[in-house]
Amino acid sequence: MALNHLPPASRIWMFGADRILSSDEMSTLHTSLQNFVNGWQAHGKDLSAGYEIEHSCMVVIAVDENAEAPSGCSIDKAFRLLEEFGATHQIAFFNRTNIYLKRENQVKIFSKTEAKDALGRGDISESDEILQTLHTNLKGYSESPYVRISESWLAKLPV
């Protein structure tokens, strides 16, 4: 199911890859995620869930907790799916300090150190936008997927 078919209060998890996925990897990941959300259950009950892959690097999985709440074990299955996919394709989805800079509808991935250095050199500026990866519900993600660097945690780091 597409994310726009889920209610705004739906809980989300965001998994950022450490690189842009190839078209073959995207196709395989779409199939894996579609199969996963279509069969995702908690205690034998179907979950109303969806996903999307933004800019070939950010996986967003959402579930309508009001329809049926996911259990800890069912949430673990989502993490395990991406962990296994990542291991097979040499992709890290769990580095929470990666920065996803948006420029001209393209995303460039930086490590925290690379982003700090780029800021210091002036290669990127505090007015540039980065993907906001701290959202916990679909409404926040849908309404403000990007944030200016000046308004993000990155701006608080010493350059």
C-alpha cells in the first residue's frame, strides 16, 4: 500500500541507506518490501501498512496503529528485512548520523564528518535542505520531509 493511503497519525520508521541504490537493487527492494507489508502481521492479525523509497536511498515504512498495533516482534521483522537486504547488497541502513542533502531534486549522502567538513569549506550552506529523518508519524514526514541545515541538529555541531 502506498503511504498516501494511510492516515496521518500512522507510525513511521525511516531507514537511510549509506549510498544510492542501483535500479536492480531498487527493483529487488520494492518486491521485498511489497511482500513484507502485504503479509505483515502482529499476533496473527494483519497490519495496515505501506512503504516508499525516496530518492533511491531512504526507506519509509508506515503502519496504521489505530487499525492494529504492531508488536515488538513484528517491528523487529521490518528491521531484520532491511538488515538482511543490506547484508546481501552491501548497504548499511542503520547509520543514524548520515545526512541526506537535497539539491535540485537529487540527494547526496554525507557522513556526519563529511557534512561538517563541507559546511566548513562552504561546499554546502546552512540554507541547504536535508532530509528530516527524525519523524515518527506520517503527518510530520508528509508535511515537512526536509529541513534547512540551520534548523537541524547538524547546525549545532562545531565546524
